[in-house]
Amino acid sequence: MKPADLARLVTLAAMWGASYLFMRHAVAHFGSAWMIELRVLIGGLLLLAYVTLMRGTVGWRKHWPAFLFVGSIGLALPFILIAEALRSIDASTAAILNALSPLFASIVAAIWIRDPLTPAKIAGILLCLAGTVVLVGWTPTPMSGKELLAASFSVLATALYGYTIVFTKVKLKDASPLGISAGTLLMAAATLAPFALAAPPPVAAPSLAWASVLGLAVVSTAFAFILYYRLIADVGPVKAITVTLLVPIFGMVWGVLFLGEPMTPGRIAGCAIILVGCSLILGLVKVPQRHAA
């Protein structure tokens, strides 16, 4: 990987890691529905403008049903779940738990498209589960019932991510990656619009909360997706997906630096175990195999 590509990878991880910082700050002032509605609407419109500027196409006529499913089940719902989780748990914990997506994607792929569960993937799944137990259980004070429920929201969000990753691979294999991003974000905005309009408008939100929402929509969504697909084009999907291993680290760093969250031994250990597990599932770490003589 060239230095420029590595810089893009780290920048992308920093952008996606910052999304937990932005949401943690903004959700108390906007509520989940308005915060996520603004995120997906602004991000989707910016990506639509970028696709149009690049003379690309979204593929509405052919792919709108799949866009609607991914937008509502794979974006809107998980984003809302994470936003609600961040009312009770800190950004660092949410970022680490959301690294579990490869675990669920590997299980869904094994069931749906018969992608075999190799010994390395099984070991990775077990490590991810163990890391989650360490993360949730090894805390200075036991998690309350409210915090455990919030953590389960984050895990459920990653399960939805894992399912829609496979769904996208099967149902949207003919669509362009940027078209998928723009189409699904705008469909997510359409799905969430009635819920946002039914919620109290964020008229009293302070300027810093508005800046957090704009950072979430512009930096962590629109610019991040453009950077991600540039990486896929330059270094390939396997190397680009390694960004998922860096996002939790940046999520912790931003939480410690800007929100004053503690860097506990349980958090460090849980993050390390989950990242090793994800590396095995993604095939980034090769397990030596014994060959018959």
C-alpha cells in the first residue's frame, strides 16, 4: 500500500470513528430521529451531487426496491439504534461494539450464499464473542440494566449491518458503489422523514450541536463514502475493509480526548480481542494449516 493510500485509510478511519463523538454530543439536543434524518439527508444529497458531477448514475429505476430495503433496514434502523445507545453508553464502547459487523456478515454469508465457515472464521467469531463479554463485563462499576440494553442496541445494529452487507452483495451486484451510497442514504431519509416530523424540532439546539450534526453528515458520511470508494478502486476491497479495524481505535481516542471518557483495562482488552477476531474473519491474519505428507 502506497503512503498516499495509507493516509487515506487512516483519514477514513478517523472520520468514521468521529461519528460516535458527533452523535454522542448531538443526540441529547436533537433526539435520534432528527439527528439521523439530517445525517442521511444531507449526506445523501451531497453524494447525489457528486455522482452527478462525475457523470455517473444512481440506478433508481432498476434498483430502487433494494435501495429502499438497505436504506431503511441497513442504514436508518441501525443509525437510530446506535443513537439511542449513545444516550446511555459512551462513544468508546459503542465504537468497539460496532466493530462486530464482520462476525454477523460471516454468519449470514454462510447461511445465505454458502460461504464456508473456515476454522479461522470460527476462531474469529469466538474471539469476537469473548471480546464483547470482556468489554461489557470488565468495567470499574457493573453496567446498569439501562447500559446493558443500550449495548444490546449497538450489537443489534451490527447484526443489521452484517445482514445488509450480504444483501447488497447479492441484490445490488450490478449497481455502482457510489450509486448505492447515494440511493440508500436518500431512501433512509425518506423512511425516517415521518418519524422526524412527528418529533419535536431541534429549534433550541446550541451551535456546537449543529456543528456536530454537520460534521456527522458531511465529514463522517458524504466525504467518508467518497474516500472509501476511492480506496476500493486504488487498493481493492480486501485492503480497504481493514478500515473497520481502525475505526474503534479512533472512536476510543476521540472519546478520551474530547469527551473525557476513561481508557480502562477492560475497554483496551475487549477492543484488542474483537479486532483480532475481526482480522481472522476478514482473512487479514492467516492461520497456518497442516498439510498431509
